[in-house]
Amino acid sequence: MRSYIIRRILQMIPLLIGISIVNFTIMHLAPGDPVNLLVERNATAEQRERIKELYGLNDPIHIQYIRWISHVLRGDFGKSFVDGQSVSKTILERLPYTLYLNFLIMVVIYLIAVPVGIISALKQYSKFDHIMTTLAFLGQAVPSFWIGLILIYFFGLKLDWLPISGVGTIGLNMRTAGFWATFADRAAHVVMPVAVVAFGSLTGVARYMRSSMLEVIRQDYVRTARAKGLPDKVVIVKHALRNALLPIVTLLGSELPLLFGGMVVIESIFSWPGIGLLSIRAILQRDYQIVMAINMMGAVLMVLGNFLADLLYVVVDPRIKYS
Amino acid sequence: MIDIERKKVLIRDSYGGDALTPEPESYGKMVWRRFRKHKLAMVGLYILLFMYALAIFAPLLATQSYEAVDPPNKLKPPSMEHFMGTDHIGRDVFSRVIWGSRISLSVGFVAAAVAVALGVLIGSTAAYFGGRVDDMLMRFTEIIMAFPTFFLLLTIVSIVERSIFNIMLVIGLTSWPSLARMVRGQILSLREQEFTEAARALGATDARIIFRHILPNAMAPVIVSTTMRIGGAILSESSLSFLGLGVPEPYPSWGSILNAGRTYLLQAPWITTFPGIFIFLTVLAFNYVGDGLRDALDPRLKD
């Protein structure tokens, strides 16, 4: 096991180097002189040259890359070209909001999708199964921003039940309003974003659970359990379910970074102050330092997520050898 | 060793030369017969025919130009004059949606074509040459796959000039890696199958094996995935346009019409409702058709 982990980590190193090079190259293909973001519009050529020298923009690209990557390895993504703030600090300020939203979304997805998938599999081709299949297709085809706007229109604007933007009411916190009022306020803010993303991804996880369960209940050991007269409940819960859950556990690892990427649209609709909103702002302002940092983080998360998924697979399924 | 004459007889027999067995059905006919049985796929096909008809006959169907502004008549609800109401500068939403179908459908089609061309080229090159070429191509594919697709898309779109053509290209350029992997995997596994081995044993040339045995079998999943990818590309374009980074004004795409209506959600919900329905129906139709094709093209599923 240990040698497997070490080998996998070693394999990740060239991949991460490749990712950083591609990332850096894309950003440096960007047209327009980044120095324009750094100087006043009426700056003289001399001032521009000084700023360029100061930021090392005159150095050859590979020198710039090495300087950038050596800072990144120390957790320093440089300073924003737009407001001069430390990029790492800005991202760390936003990250908790995205993680908080992502965590709730994952909980909701798995809490609903797993039982739904199991029932669909046990009652294959029943009415329930057909409805779920249809919903799965709908969930994949509906644009999330459209569902978001519909929810905002009905529940936010027409009925005025739910707040339409932000994480919570400004000024309302534990000290001013007490625990329960704060809790209710935060919950009300999070309902719609969670519902929108969950609807889009839930059906996919449910389908996955369904096919995993279908595969397991056809196995010999399930038939054996039935043949020796065990009650249906025991067969399903003890023999089938445990095995059918294996691939679902590993799905967690690969699902996480995907959700991370899908946050841009949702955070933009609900003005959720996380990484997604930050990235769209950075892109519109051409704040390449931030864009590079977010892309790098997203890619690293994806690589780690895949690694985690493979590792979980090995951990939960004793039949798989670490080769 | 079988002599040539006997081999010919054997081959003729295997094609059912006697009067009792019916003429073998052509592959295309069989696929169509099986596809027709998939009800939802047929519904999807009709929806797509309808959407493409809208796109082709847009100049005849649209009641106005997509860029004709009429400020006094802004934010008007649907009426006989404006079937889908008007937007914030008085443009006719119906005409914009009709013209938008041209843009959205072509973006979807071209983007998917770019992705498939790249995916098939890179995947089959890797599988064919193997060794170091395979290694390098697959490592590169992995690198691109590591980036969250939509982030990468946003990043590249932000640095290129905003035009419809660039949007198509960038969506295509960011979505080929999974296809390349799939094609490579398909070819590698087909190469080891018994029928390929049999063909080789019978003395078939490399070209014959590739074009006659491997590619036709590898194409089925590519066709299915292309169909679904067109829907996916339409969704990507509309998300981009929704964020204001897609098709530039005044050109209408379903996503950009929606984006324009976002600010007027309460006063004029029709601006966002109608393009949303079009996106949703089209993507759903592509997914259903893809699903139907998957069943119809799979030779292992007997009817």
C-alpha cells in the first residue's frame, strides 16, 4: 500500500509541472500589455519601463515562469495587477464561502441520490424508475442559470420567501440576533443555490448508484444469500448495498473538483462571494494573476481528487491490488 | 490450407446464398429500424428537425430584424404583435429567439465538430503509434483534462477576441480530451478482439483491418458522444453568454438573450423564459437522440 501511494505521488509531479506550464503559457498568450493595468493611462514611456522592470516583465518567458512557480510553491501567487492585494489572501478570504456551499451541496446530493438510486434499481422498470430516468435527462439538459432565475423569480421576487443574493443579511449575526435567528437567516440564503446545483448533479449520482446496485444484485453471492433463505432486507442491506456503495464512495473524490468548476455560474446568479464570483470578476478585469491562481488551484484539486478517488477505491475494495 | 475455390464457396454460403434465408439487412437500415423503436429518441429527433427548420427559415419566420430597437415599446409583454414580448430596448424577443437558433445551433455543431476532429485524431494517433507518441499525447491530454473545463473555457475566451467563430473554436478546443481518451481506449481494445485476430489470420492488410474492422466499431461510441456533445456545447455557449462572455451584442444567441433579460426578471420574465425553454428542449433532444443511437448502434443488443 505504501509503495503504491508513493508511486502515485511521484507520478503526480510531472503532471503538475505540465499543468503549471500550460497554465502559465495560456496567460502569457493574452494580448495586450499587462503593464497597462499597472500604470496610469497617461504614464510616460519611462514610467512604463520602470514598472515593467519592477515586475520583471522584461525578462524572457522561462525566467518569468521559474520565478512564478518558485513563488507558487511557497504558496505565494503574487499581487493582483488590479488592486495590488495579495492573490493568496484574496483567494483564502473567498474560499470558505465556496467550500461551505459545496459541502452542503454534496450532503444534499448524496442524501437524496443514494436512496433514490437504490429504489430505482430494486424496482427496475417500475413507474418510480421511469420517473427518475426522465428526471435524470431533464436535470442534465436544463441550464442551471435558467432554473436559478426561475427560482429567484418565484420564491425570491413574487412570493418574497427567500433572499436572492449573498450569504446572509448584513449586520445580522449571532451577537445581534441570537443563534436561531442567525441560523434561519443563513439557511434561507443557501436554499436556492443548493437546490439549483443539486438538481443538476443529483440525477447523475442517482443513475450511477442505480447501475452499481443493478450490477451487484445480479452477483452470485447475492443469489446465494437469497437461496439460503435470508430475508430480503438482510440480503439487500448487508450483501448488496455495501458492495454497491463502493463506486459511489470513490465518486466523491472526482465529483469535488467538478463542483468547484461549476460554481462560477451559480455564484454569479446568487451573488455568492466565493471563488466563482472572484474568478468571473478577475476575468472581466483581466486580472491574470488571480485567473492563473484559480486555474492552478482547480487543476491541483482535480489531480488530488482523482488520486483520492483511486485511493478510496483501493481502501474500500479489498479485491483490488495496488499495482 | 483451404484452396481458393473452396474459400469462395464458404464466403458465399456465409452471406446466405440459398433461397430460405432472407437478404441481409443493410447496417444503416438496421440502425434506423432499431432507432425508431426508441420513442423518446424519435421525439428528440422531431424536436431537432423543428429547431433546425427554425434556423434555416429564420429570415422567413422572424417578424422583425434581430437588432431593430424600439425604445418606446420596451419590456412589453407577449402579444399578437410581439409573440414573446420585447426586451429592454424594445427588440422583438420572438425574432431574436428565431435568429438565435441559427447562432446557438451552429455554435453547438461547429464546437462539437472541432472537439471530435481533435479527439479522434489525437486518440487514434496515440493508439496507432503506441510507445512514446502514445505516452506524450496521453500525458498532454491528462494535463488539459486536469483543468476544470468551464474555468479553462472562461480563461481562454477572456484572452481571445470575442467573436462567434472564436467562441465555437474555444469550446471545441477545451472539450476534446475525454473523446481522445475514449477513442484510444476503443481502438486498443478492438485491436485485441477475436475478430481482428481472425481478420489478421486470414491475411487481411493493415489498412483493411483499420478501415473495415476497427474504425466502424470505434465509430459507434464516437457518434453517440458527438450527438450529446452538441447539446453540451450549446449549454456551454449559453452559460458563457449568460455571464456576458459569449456571443457579442447585437447578435442573439439563446444565452445572450437570457443574459439581457436577467436585470429585468421581475418586470419582464418573458425575456428569460422563452430562450430558456429553447435551450432546454434542444439539449434534451440531443441527449435523447444520443441515447437512442447508443442502443441502436450497439451490435451486442439484439432486438
